[in-house]
Amino acid sequence: MDDRRVLSGIVYVIRNGLQWKDAPKAYGPHKTLYNRFIRWSRLGVFDRIFVALTEKAGRSKRLMIDATHLKAHRTAASLLKKGLFPAISDAQKAA
């Protein structure tokens, strides 16, 4: 499956506060979206993407997301505790 399509699906699910099973079929199977999100999170893929985007923009290496604009599913807190959401500071340590 095309990584760009999967990444777009992951962003769509997170941006809209959906459960994985509610992802549009156009992005592929919801299990694939979820599994890649977990795998890429553990591998630090999202950390590297955020660092690259902030460096390309010529801004500070600190990235802040205003949570008032994001819908979070009730399991989002447990994902944070498991270390599955990006942490820029950890990515900078690895670089």
C-alpha cells in the first residue's frame, strides 16, 4: 500500500478525531492505518517529519500544537502514556 495514502489517512483520522474503524475506505483498510501509525510512532517517523518541517520553515526546533484545534479520541491519553505520540525533544536527542 502507498505510504502517502496511508499517511494521509492517519492525518485524516487524527485531524477529525475519528476512530480508526471510521476512516474512509479511500485511505485503505483501517487496520493498515492503525498498524502503520503504531509502527511509525515507535520508529520515530513522525518525530523526524516534524523536525524536518520545522527546520525547512527556518523556525525554532520547538514545535507546539494548539490542542484547542484538535479533536482527540478518548484513547489519545493512553497513546501518549505509551509514548506513541511524537515528542520533538526525544527526536532531537537522537539526531
